Amino acid sequence: MKATPADAPPGWSRSADYQRWFERPLGRAYRRSIEAALRPWIPARAPRLALDAGCGPILTFLDVFDRATRIVAVDCSFEMARSAHARLASEACAGAALCASVERLPFPDEARFEFVLSLNCLEFVSDPRAALAELHRVAAPGATAVIGVLNRGGTWEWTRRMRGPLSPKAYYRGAFFTAEELVQALAASGWRVEELRRAVCFPPLPLPNVEWFGWLERFVPDAAAGVILARAVRATTSPRLA
């Protein structure tokens, strides 16, 4: 694992809190819903090298990758990256974790990343388009990217507005996206969007059972989903950002 200077949002380096959240029914339901949307988008031929940008401490969606894929995990928090490195080792996965900003990735142009995954990261960077342009810069020609953001029109945004003024957590300082904003930001950064999906069609309630969230997903409309996911393909040339 390599440590490099990075700009983590205040309060972002609480990896234990993050891990505990994903162990709760809400966190487990969140992961299950997104994994169900992600799996059909993982290439049938295992990517030789994949980038997980904004990986968090447990590489939340590590299980969707084939074990033949070498994963490079990046997070702006050293504590998060260190935890990600430990999970890669514990799972005997080929790869590495490092601390770096997604807006300044320490990789050469057109590095060999055949697959790029970034979930719930763009909402917390200072310049999302610059971050997407960096992902485009380091991706291999023809690479696939899956980008997931929290939905500004969803139920999670409604609760964020109510609780945000009362909480110091970094989550409440994020800037959620509409689907149109995500598509426009990807296109401006050189990515060609091929498909959009919604996931997490339930509100962030403290329910005691994971199955209850699955039941709720049958009734919440897609427009109110918590997460918007985009599958995009890397254009052959990098864009010039104004």
C-alpha cells in the first residue's frame, strides 16, 4: 500500500464507522441492491486490471469481481486505503490499495485499467468533472466504467435534507446528482454513456431485517431510487476541460 497526499473530507477517515454501517440491515440491503444491478455489467471476460476509485475500507463491491482480476483500490483517506489493503490480503485477492485523490490519480495516461468502478465518490469531491476526466485519462482505450451516485430526487436526498443540519457527518455534506447531471458530466469528461440503472429503491430507515427492504423495493418508484448507476465506455481521446 502506498500513501500519498490526498484531500479527504472532514470526518471521512472513520473506517470503523463505515464498516459497522455496512454490517447493519440497512447497509446490507444497500449493498445487495447495488450488487444486483452491477453484476450484469461486469464483463464476461474477467478484466485483467480494474480500478476501484473511492473504494472505502472494505472494497464494498469486491465480490462482484472475478478472482482473476487484479484490483487497484484508491481512496483519499489513508485509513480507508489501509483497511482496503487489509481486505485484499485477507481475501487473497491480487491487487493493491493506495491513498490518492481521484482528482489527481498517480497513474500514467491510458494505464491498463480495463474496468473502472466508482460508487458514491463523486458526491464528495470538489470537481466531479475533473475526477471523471482523470478516470478517463487513466483508463485503457475501450474500457468500461460503472459510476454510481446518490440520487438528488430520491428518498435518501429527502432524509439528508432533514438530518443534514443536525449532523457533522461527511455524508450530509455531499452533493447528490440527477440522472441528467451524471450523463452530462460523463459526456463532458469523454465517456460515452450506454445505459442507466436505478438501485436502492427504499428509504434509509432503521428497519430490523434486510428482507423488509427488499419488500419496500417493490413499491418505491425508480424516480425515487437512492442510487443512479451509469455504464459508460471510454472514448479514444481525452477531453479538454475548460
